[in-house]
Amino acid sequence: MRSVTASDPGLADPLPETPIPTLVRWIGDARACDAIPNPEAMAVATVDEAGDPQVRLVLCRGFDPDTARFELFTNYESDKGRQLAARPRASCVFHWDLLGRQVRLSGRVERTSEVRSDAYFASRDPHSQLSAWASQQSRTVADRATLEARLAAVRAEHGAGVDSPIPRPPGWGGFVVVAERIELWSARAGRLHDRARWVRTSDEGETLAWSVARLQP
């Protein structure tokens, strides 16, 4: 963890009514930091059929500050895809060690629209598009050669995306985590860190305002 500098004010006191402006600024700072190679890296935790927690790193490919929605893409038949379909809730973490900041969030999960999934898939590198067709994500494979052979077969079928676009696989698309809890953590000197949690609930389809509390570190 880097040392905290005087230029980092931490969390405001009193705390703002909503975490969104601070979160937007923090994401912008992470993206602007050349020393952070993947500022969109986000840990996503789900629960499997046995009730065991499962966590992995993905890339957050969309953040809507107006609705506090965080978007990721995957194979719907992957472990996380099936777990999110069975239990549509998730917890996520961004950790920007160089900035001394962490964001925890949790909430319900919804599928991204077909239109949005198509648009994002079309924006991907052709090699990544072909890999999405070739990989039965999370399933076992005999060896690397089998995987490479499957990729070669997919390339022969779809080309390299030059002459015609590569379509999105029917089992591939996006999920959106609609945040109901957001916790912001900012490193402070002497480990007396800044930590606050915002919570919102829904009532008959209407999303209520955030409530906020400062937490001891």
C-alpha cells in the first residue's frame, strides 16, 4: 500500500448523501493512473449450488452513475453465469492499491439486453471474439491442443472478422449488478482509515434514497 499523502482528502466529513460523485472521481483517478494496468478489474463473488462462495476477477465494462449499475460480460454457461442465473445477487470489489482506495458493492443481478450484448461483442478484438466461440468456459478440456484445434475450427468457420463481422455466440452476454450497498474505503495514516457505507432499498419497484453511515476501520 502506498503512503497516504496530504493531497488525498479521504472521505468528506460530514459524509455526502450519495456515494456516486466520490465513486465517479475515484474511477476516473484509477483510469488516469498509468501505473494501474487494469483499473476496471473487479472481483465478483457468487454462490454455487452447494452454498459455497466463489470469487474471481473480471473487467467491469460499464458503470452507470445515474443508476449505480456495474456491467460485466461472460459465457452464460460458465460457472459464474450459471451461479448468477440461479441466485441473481453478487458482491464486487475494486481495489486500487496504488491509490489507497477500495470499493465494495453488492446488489441484485440482471441480464444485459441482447442489443447491448451485441454491441459490446462487436467492439471486441476479433481474436477475443473467436475465443468466445471456441471456449466452453469453466468446463474441462483434455489438453491445450484440443483447445487450439477448436479455435482453428472456429476461425475456419467464421474467418478473422475482416470480410464479415463475427456474430455473438448465443450463450454469451452481459450481466448488470444493480448496487444496493456501496462501501468506500480510503487509506489514512496510522491505519485509522476512512470507511463509509451507503445503503438503498426498493419499495414496490421504486428505488429509495441512499442512507449513509461512517464505519470504524
